[in-house]
Amino acid sequence: MPQNIKGIISKVNRSEVASIKSVVSGIIRVINDPESTANDLIEVVEVDPPLMGKVLKVANSAYYSPVNKIGDLKHALVWIGLDTLKELALSQKVYDIFEGNKSINGYSRNRLWKHCVAVAKLSKMIFRKEFGEKGTNAYVAGLLHDIGIIVEDHFMSDEFKKIVGRASAEEKNLPILEKEVFGFNHAEIGMALTKSWGLPQELSVAIGYHHKPLLVEPSSTRLTSTIYVSEILSKKCNTNYSDIASEDDQLFTKCISALGIDPNALNLILEDVRKELAAMHKQGLF
Amino acid sequence: MKGNEYIKKLEDKILLFEMRAKHLSNELRVTKQEYESSTNNYFDLLSSLEKKVQDRTSELNSAKRVLEVKSHELEIMLDLSPTMICYKDRDHRYIRVNKKFAKFLGVPINQIIGKTHSELFTAGKSKILNDDSEVFETGEAVFNKTGSIQTSVGQKSILVDKIPYKDENGKVISIIAFIQDLTILEKAEKEKSELQERIVRAEKMEAIGLLAGGFAHDCNNILGGIMGYIEMALMKMSSDDHNQKLLKASLESVDKLAQLVQDLLTLARRGVIKTSVLNLNDVVSSFLQSSIYTRIKTYNPGIKVNVDLEPDLMNMVGKQVHLDKTVMNLVTNAAEALPNGGTITISTENQYVDSPINGYDLSIDEGEYVVLSVSDNGTGIAAEDMNRIFEPFYSTKVMGKSGTGLGMAVVYGTVKDNQGSIDVHSIEGIGTTFKLFFPITREKTVRKKTSLPMKSYIGNGQKVLIIDDVKTQREIASDILSQLGYCVATVASGEEAIDYVKNNPADLLVLDMIMSPGIDGLDTYRKILEIRPKQRAIIASGFSESDRVKECERLGAGQYISKPYTFEAIGVAVKNELNRSFPAMT
């Protein structure tokens, strides 16, 4: 079944997967607009009652342990903060297409989701602790970086299952097998899809090059490298799927030196994220 | 442990601490940024919340105002409704009542609300307003229920319509009752029938008057003939003829008949006597000096007459002769009500009526009146006779004993002719009071001319043409005027008169108004004026001073005289007209 990316993307955009498009791009627009206010976010979320319900459910969970029951987004905003609320809303929406527990050779949508969340958290933490920046875009890029895998899972599931099996048996990285079977990999699908959704160029590039982070323009390397580093680190977080079977230590070392991060510092960050993820897991947020 | 190794480990630890310090300081910096932007966001959020609260508050306020206006409108509608209205809940308690209903119960609205009718009035039964279960159970309206309820001013009978008010599920949650006060309706019904009775009475009197007037017209012509011939016979007789006595006696009888006809004419409301400004005190005074009054006093020695006249009595406009008769008839009647003696009181007064009062037939309107009262403490009038006392020839007395039978009818006609009103109160065995109300005038009375001696109206050979379709009338007039020294000619119709005048000038026409067949007095006069523009004339008629008579007067005819002719009346009229300077035609 020879297919090209364009065909896949138009198929996706006619399917249910695209139902997250408007809300996801809306939230990302709010995140990237320095002039935006809390009301802008609320407006985006309010048009999606199921999402609002999920957001409020999480905001009311023991993880955030509000004093009084949170009844609306404004209350949630005051309690958990605008930036957290943005991330929460985005992740809850993206999760729509990651739902599913069916396991094949260590892969399941749920485990892929955990992987994405871990990458998102790690990337954000690197930005915050190492660069002293908010890192919300790093979080978004981390959350969406493997969206191409989900597309394969949804639209090319037979081949995808085989590839996943082979990757596990042959200890091969997923992109190599994808290239072999489809002629393109999940990073390229993700980049094309997010471009077609009109997401910021920076994000599409970070998604498209997260397996070859140094092959982009210097201005983009910091984000692509961070995603790559986080991808490798995430393997050390429990119960999570990884599309990288054999690590390229050389690339990893190049990346952290390009980012100017001491490996020990990465360990500190990893420790913090693991604790946070463990806490979230404990509260049933995973 | 070697010193180098130890130092290396220490360095590692320091490095780790440095990293932690770096992480913490970065985290702090970002958190600070987030905190700042959050603060701004909270501020935005709060101010937009505040605005929302303001918007919502003003929305609520305007909705509240609309509701207030609607509720006020409803309140006004409820209170202006001529029907009494109340709302009651399932427990028969008043939820809302209009002012009219509260007024009817005689209880302030705030004391009615929340109570059942029997809680309001523990005494007496008011089942009709206490029990609405029929409407609540069936859900159907109930109309025209009558019953009696207790109010603070006693039992009242009412008519009730009860309409169920249902919620969206069709369950009756309250009833709306529309209540009418039957006592008011009953009173209005009674007033209506009374008014109808009075109108019937007035119409009946009017019809009788017309009949009598028609009769009097013909009668006068006949009487004129009889009187004229008797007078002529008397004149031609020698004074020692014993038949003179018989003729004089028959003349007296005819005179009585003439009186009766005169009374009838009064009833016709077209009496030939002109109105003048007069004072009722003068009328009463002249009656007290009359022979009739003397006769009453003589025949009824047990009767005492009190006279109480208002010294400053206002004048009125009326017909002197009729008022004389009215006073006479009332006093005569009063005297007849006192067969065993008693007191008659005649009084006059000024009275201002400031709101209409019910009279004998029609109501007496607001205005200034002079009032003549004649009362007696005699037998009184039985209630069943009250409706008929003014009818001609209606009497409880023995016919022929007194009066013409038209006395009270004359009183009635006189009052009506003068735009007056009558009020009668009578209690059997206690007495009767008649009150006559006449509208006042502020004109002064005219001093009455004293009648002229016969010499003053003797003629001087002037030519007089008498125009009358009745032969006897022509002969009488001709005879009187010949004797008074006029040169008289007669014709029997208007057409003949016109022919006559063409060739024979006449100083004066005596023109009968109503002639048949042929043209009447007015048309005759018009034609003659074409031939002789300054032709003098007097109009004679046995009937009335009609519009056509008035038109003749406008054209230049002089004094109007009534039939039957008397020496004095026709003599004075002819003389006056001949002496009068002819008025310019208008």
C-alpha cells in the first residue's frame, strides 16, 4: 500500500482525529500570543464542554487538592495558575486521540501517551531550570512530538502493528522501519499534520526533526535537541513506551553539549520529573 | 580515602549544589514571571467579572422596572374595574383583592389578604365565598352563582363568577372570582321602574291636555254664538221684559260653561293668555281678596287659613290668570279635605335646588325656584289615588258638588306651562302638602293696566272688514263693532277678502286665523299686504297663539284677541290697533 504523506494527512483531516484540531490550535495560539489573557484561554475551552468537564475534573483531583470544589474555569485558573491550566487543557484535549489500552509488543496508545507526557515535562523542566524560561512551547512540542505514531496506529494499523513487533524483536529504532515500510517516518507525518493545522513553524520543525535534532537551522536546535534529550531520558521513567530501541550515545552527547547542560544536571531534572509523574500516577491522572 | 579522591568527591558535591542553586534560581525567575502575568490576568478576570456583575445587575434592575410597571398597570386595571375581583388560593384564602371589593366588605385590603371569608367575618354564613371546592375539584368555571355574604355593613346579596387559574400541569392553583353587588342592581331596577312610571304619568297628562285643547277649540266657537245671540237679544229687549231674567240665567249657565272650556284650554297648554313677569305673593294676595276666597271662608267656618309669604320673594314668568286659578284650585281642594275644619297653610319661599330632587312626576333640576306651598291637615290622599289626582274629572268627591272637575288638571297644566315642577306629599289622616316650583326671573313686574271705560273704545265710523268662515262669529263681531260706531263689512273667506280689498279700502281687518276651506289668516294677510302694504289687522282665534299668528304679528298685524269675543276685548283691540302707528316692515 504505497501511500504518500499528503494522502495520509488529508485522510486524517477528514477523520475524527482532526476533531481535536480547532481546540488544540486555539490553545497553542493562546500560549504563543504574549498579549493573550486568561479570558482568551477560557473562551477556547468553554466551547468544548467535554474538555471543560475533564479540565475541571483534573483541577478538582487530589493532585491539586482545591480547598473548595472548583466549579468553573475561572476558579480553576485562580487555583492552579494560568500556565498550568493551559497545559492541562491542551493535554486533556490531545489525550482524546491517545485513548486505548490495546497492547502490542510493549506498545499501547496509553503507554505512548505516558511517554509523550514524560517528554513534555522533561523538555519543559530543561527550559525552566537550565534556560530560565517558561518552556511552554517545549511542553507542547513534547506532547505532540509522536502524533505521527498515533496517525500510523489509526490509519495504517496493520503495517504499524508489524513494524512495532519488528522494532521490538529486532531492537531497531521505529523510524528506520517506518521508512522501510511506508517510505516516511512518524516525525515527518507529525510535521506535515501540524503544518496543515496551522501550528507555529517552530513546533512543526521540532516535531519533524526530533530524531535528527542537529539537522535544522541553529535557531531551532535548542528545541529539537531538548526534545531528543528528553526522549532518551524518558526511557528512564517507568512504564512508558519508547520508539528508540538503541540509543545513539554520540548524538545524545552532541546534543547536551550543544545545549550546554551538564549530564549531572540532567539527572537532577530527571529525578524531579519522575517524582512528579509518580505523584500524577498515584492520583490516577495517567 | 586519598586526599585527591576526597577533594574530587567534594568538588562533585559542590558542583551538584551549584546546579541545584542554578535550577532553583531559574525556577524562581520563571515563577516570578508567571506570578506577575497571573496577577495581571487575575486583575483582568476580576474587572471583567465586575463588569459582568454590573451588566447583570442593570439587566435585573430593568427587568424589575418592567415588572413593576406591569404590576402597577394590573393594579390599576383591577382597581378601576367596575366589578369586584378577588383571587383565592386552595385553602379559600384571599391572595389578592381589588379596592372595590375591599370597600364592599368594609375591610382594609391588608387585613383581607391571607384570610378566608369566615375568618374575616365569624358571624353569619357566607358559604358562597367560603367554599370554592367545586371549582378546585372540577377545574371548570362557575357562573352566576347568587348568595348572600357577611360584610362589615351587614348581609349583602351577591352574584359571583368563579374562574379556575391553572398551573402548566393543568392543576387548579387558585380561583379568580368576579363579584357583583346585587343590592345595587336591585336598587337600580327599582329606580328604573319608578322613572318609567313617572314618564308614563307625564305622557298621559300630555295626551289628555291635547284632547281637551281640541275640544275647547270647537266649543268656544259654539259658545261665542250662544253668548252673542243672548247678549243681542238682551240688548233688543225692553228693560222691563220679564224674559230678561230667563236670558240672564241662561247667560250665567253659558258663562259657567265658558269657564269649563277655559280650564280645558289651559290644559291644552296653548292658552291664549300671554305670559308676564309676576310675583306669586301678588297672586296669593289677590286671591285672598277675591270673592271665591270669601265664599270658601263663609261656607267653611271651621277652617283657619295661615298665610306665610316670603317678603323678598323673587319674581317668576307666568300666566297671571292660570296662576290665579291654580292658587284658587289648591285652596279649594284643601278646604274640601277639611270637612270638619282644620288649618290650611299657604306659603311662598325662594329655594335653590343644588342637586336634582325627585318630584311628583319628573325630577326637579338644579336651579333657582320660587315655591308655592299649600298644605292642609285634612283627610289626605290615598296612595292608590296619588297617581291620578291630576287627571281631568278624576275625583273622589261627589261630582258636581264643587268645581269643574278640571281644577287639579289646571294646576298641573299651569305648572308645566311655566317650566315648573310639582311635589306632593300626603299621608292619609294627617294631611297633604302641594309644593309648586317655578323657575325665577330677575325681571321686574309690569304694573297692570286698569281696564278702560266703555267710552274710551267707541269708534268713529272707520271701515272694519270682518273675515271669518263661521257665520255666527261674523254676525257677533259685526254686531258688536256696529254698536261701537264702526262701519262694518263681512266676508266668509280669505279669497273673498282679497277681492273685497282690491276695490274697497278698509281701515282695519278682523282676521280669523283658522278658516276652511280656503287659505288661512296668515296667507290672506300676506296677499292683502301685496295690494295694500300698510293694511292694519287684528287676528282672532279660538285656539291659540300659534307660530302662524306670530308670523302675522311680524308682518304688521296688531293685537291678537281670543274668542269668544267680548265687547271690551274686541272693542279695545280694534281701537288700539287703529290708534297705533304702523310699524316699519321688517
